[in-house]
Amino acid sequence: MGVAVSSDTRWLYVASCASRKVSKVDLKHEVVLENFGAPLAATTNLVVTPDDEYLLAAGDHDRLLVI
């Protein structure tokens, strides 16, 4: 499982290995806005770029996914 927060702390991103999805959570309203399919068997690391433009997900076999 991986977790990342946007620089303005508005969005939380959570990766679930079981569902192979990354969820975008609105922290102000405490609601899941979107679920992205992540074709990584074990997403272990998430990071939001400093400009909040991209979410990077790293997982199995050193693969990288840009969302």
C-alpha cells in the first residue's frame, strides 16, 4: 500500500494492492472522488510531483506508473 498527499493538503492518494487501484480522496469533504486502475501488482510507493501535476506510483518489478 502507498499513500501520498498533495502539496496543498487538499488531496490524499491511497494505493491498494488488493484492488490494484489508486483512490483520490478529498480531505476537506472526506470523500473518495475517483478510483484509478493501477496495473501494478504491488503499488508500494506514491508521490505527487511538487507542482501537483502528476502522481507517480512505483510497484512490482521496479515499474513506474504516471497518473
